[in-house]
Amino acid sequence: EGRGEIEAADRGDTFEDLLALDDLQGAVHCHTVYSDGKDTIVDMAATAASLGLSYLTITDHSPAASYAGGLSSERLAEQGIEIARLRGAVPIELIHGAECDILRDGSLDHSDDARAALELVIASVHSRYKMDREAMTERLSRALATPRFKIWGHPLGRLLMRRPPVECDLDRILDVAARSPTAIEINGSPWRLDLPPELIPAARRRGIKFVVSADAHSTSELEYLRYGVIMARRGGLRR
């Protein structure tokens, strides 16, 4: 990658502790028929277990993502009841969460009470990608500073060959993330591959944690975890 690998090897680094697919314990960022996924919670759980994983997060969209069937607070609560009922009946640990839209002003979709009841929150941009650099920086910085916040989903919002990354001051945003309860997603969807590998070292230097995700919308897309691992390795992430 031209980011010091040769020099590191000269210093004795064998790279044997780079992240590998077998190091992943769970499938993070998964959608079901509750929003825009194609498969049920039970089917997603069975497939994740067959891949040797120990947990599965259910993180369907929030209300602002109406185009994706985002869940109302009532529907989110109903999903929580189903997940509670399924625990022990499926061969994998289920974690109930939501992918909450980062709204224009940097607040997170779903009420604070609804988010407080969840085990996992992914915060992602799904609209207004063309905000100017300063406005987008402020929007993302506010979101990442939110209490109880967990994962910054597909951070720059790019879609390969379709939509460029958002314009923002990434260094400023990473400084906020380093002071906040934030992990950064490395999204394995072949349409996203976001955070890009060349930007991973800047977050590593700040001690920020990472999550490698599938962003799976079907059982077959759980295989996208392998692409996330490839991006993580290119960015130098160790297990």
C-alpha cells in the first residue's frame, strides 16, 4: 500500500497479527424483513451460526429511512419482543440494535429513550450527502459526540462508481471520535468498502476502536464480512 510496510518489515514486523476472517466473532450491522432486508431474524441467525459466528446484531433502519421501511418506535419495540422470544431458540447470541440516521443537524434518529433501550446503535448518514464541508463536519462531529453512541456506520457514505465520499474535515471528526464512545465501521459491502483503507491509519493513531461489518441485507450477504477483513488488513488493523 506504500504506507510504510517495507520499512516496518525491515524493522522486523512479520504482520502475523493482521486481522483475519477467523478472528471475527460476530456479524455486525444486519438488516431483516423488518426494514429493507430480505430474510427473517431466524434465517439470518441460522446462517451466521453456520459461518461459525457467535453473535448477530439486528440493526434495522430508523424512521427517517422511510425508503428502506425504517421502523417506528412501536415497531422497534415489537422487534425487541421477538428477539427476546428467540433468545435460546436460535444457535447464536442475538443483539438488538438499530441503524439510526444521522439527521441534518447531527442528532440521531429514534428518541433518546428508544435508543437507551437498545443494546447497539449504529449511526449513519443516508441523506443530504452534498452538504458543504463545514456543515458536514459539524453534523458528523455532533453525532459522534452523542452519549451512548456506539458505531459510526459506513463513515463517508460512498457508493463505489456511484457516489463520492462526503466532503468533511476528517481529522476534526476523528478527534471528536477519539474523545467519545465511538467505534468506526469498516463496511464490507462491495458497494461501500468504507472506511477506505488509506484512512484507517489516521483513526488507529488516535486509538479509536473499529468494527468490521457485513452490512448484510440477506443471508448471502453475511459473506461480505470477508471484504471488510480485506479492507481492514489493507489499513493495517491487527487482531
